[in-house]
Amino acid sequence: MNANFAYAYLMKQTQAVSATPLEAFGIVALCFGWFIADSLAAFSMAADSIGVNSGSVSGFSDDSFMWTIIIELALGALALLVLNMRGYSLAKLWPVPDWKGCVAGGVLYLIATVGSGFIAAAFATGQPAQPIAQIMAESSPSLAYIIAVAMVNGLYEELFLLGYLQQGFTLSNPSFAVGISVLVRLSYHLYQGPVGVLSVAVYGLIVGIFYFRTGRLWPAVFAHILADIVPFVFNGH
């Protein structure tokens, strides 16, 4: 990736505050540590049984979504407070919704979903059924909770993965910036199984490159919201 391009763009658009490794570790641990630990535990339980297909994973419900919303709102507020104290402008971190961004987000969702799905499907041949298939089959959330958690989760993840983590390292090392955001993203999706993780990694790479090239956060947030809602709609919820 072109570091000069990134530098010129970011200097023109914002007076960005570069993240330090220690600060980034702290924010990632605060925002995603719980989810990473939970994902590792679920992945470990699945791996202990035959293949990656086991009865140790359970589906999503209104209760689980409610707790996700509460946890992300609480941790997100705390993380934003810390970043504000560190000198970050919350106005610059926060994405601004607009119709053009929604259209761009819809296109981004299609590209990222088709791309990640195509690559994942190529690697899924001969693999046992993945945990994510069982999770979706056993999920029974209401549409209201699906939409609510999608809006909170989409904003939460992209704000801290792209708006903070990736942007914070873009000036010093653009490739590392995109890579570390993808690594963190897939680390809390391990419960989905190998094919699911691959799909998440490709999705994260596409979204990360989009954000690097455009600096627009809202389309990434909107794409994530769609990615959280659409699978449940097609699953009959």
C-alpha cells in the first residue's frame, strides 16, 4: 500500500492522532477482550469433539442479543472516554450517517459478502459442517432484537476496528494497519469454525481496504449492519 497516499489523505481530512502500541493494546483488550476470550472458549469446546461440528455451541436469542447490546454500549462508552482523555476528537471518530454512505455501504456489503462467500465456499469442499451453521439453525431472536444488535454491533466494531485501530496505525504502516484490524476481527469470530473465520478475514480485508482508500467510516458501518441482519432474514427470522 502507498504510505504517501495515506499520509496525504489523512492530513487533508483530519488531524489524526496516531495510536501507540500500548494504547492500542489497551483499547483492543477493553473493547474486544471479552469477546475474544468467549470465542476462544467456544472454539476450544468445538475442537474437543469430532471435527469442528459439535453440540457445544448454541444459537443466538433475544437474551444473548440484549446482553451483547448492554456490554457493547458500556464498553464503548468507557473506551470513548479513555480516547477522549488521550486527546482524540470524538467528533472525528464518530461516523456521520448519510444516504450516499448508505448506498456505498450497500454496494460494499455486496462486494465483501460475495467475495468472502466465494473464497470460503472454495475451501469448504470436503470440510465437516461448520459451527456457524448449527448456531444459525438453533437461533431464535426476534426481528426487533436482530435490528437493534446489528445497529449497535455494526457501529461498535467498525468504530474501534477501523476508525480507531486501523486509522491509528495508517500513517506509520498502512499494511500493518489493515492487517491488525483484520486479525482482531477474526479473533472474536473463531467460534464460527475455520471456514467462517476465513470468510470473516476476507470480509474484513475488503472493508479495511475500502476504509484505507476512502477514509469513509459510515459505509463500513452500514455494510456491517446489513451483514448482521441479512443472514437472519434468509434464515427465516
